[in-house]
Amino acid sequence: MASIVSPLQPIANPTPPKVIVLHYMPGPNNTAVLAPIGGIRTKVAPGRAVVFVPGDAGAANLTVTFPDISPFGEPPMFRTINGGSNNRVVREVNAADANANVYKYDCRVFIDGLLIEANGGGEIEIDPEG
């Protein structure tokens, strides 16, 4: 298991959060994929803050859920993240297992009042260059 950094530990040189803009392409029966193509992977450095925001007009109440392990901390508290909230990556890079650095997430958002869900569409990769 990868080590974690305390979320309360001060950041020596604070940088602005990495903003992940999620666009949706609706599918049948209230399903969706992340646009432009499902399987979006965003590289983020350990200790960096991340903010998820919806990129579509009429979008509200975005939530991002990590079905397995969250890069932001231990479940259940950090399993589901609200859009617009600032969350710091507490996981370190796992040099022994590159796959352990990838955290898959699902999204839910209301667009003009209609619930849209995208399961398995996004990924965060913990990368020192992120």
C-alpha cells in the first residue's frame, strides 16, 4: 500500500489547485461518458490540490466517487468528493507498482435537472511531474 501524506501538513510552496473540468456526452437511459472520450487520465503530483468542476451549461451538484481507493484519503470520508471542493492528494508515488498510482472515478451531475451518471470514465494518476 502506498504511503500517505497528512492532509494537515502545511505545503511549503503552495500552488494553485489542478482544475479538472468534466464535460459530459449524454447516452441512453440517463447514462453518459466523459467527453471528449471516456477514460480520461489526469496526472497530479503528490500534495497537489484538485478541484473537479462541471464544464457544461446547466450543470449542478457534481459528485466524483472513487469506487476503490481515493487519492485524497481513506474511505468513507474521501470516497465521494463534491464538485468545486478543494481536495489535496495525500497518496505518494508507488515506484514499485505503476498501476497503484492510478485511481479510477465515477461522476454524477444534474444537467438542467436531469441526473447524468458516468461510470468508470475518469482516472487520476499520481505522478511527480503532475
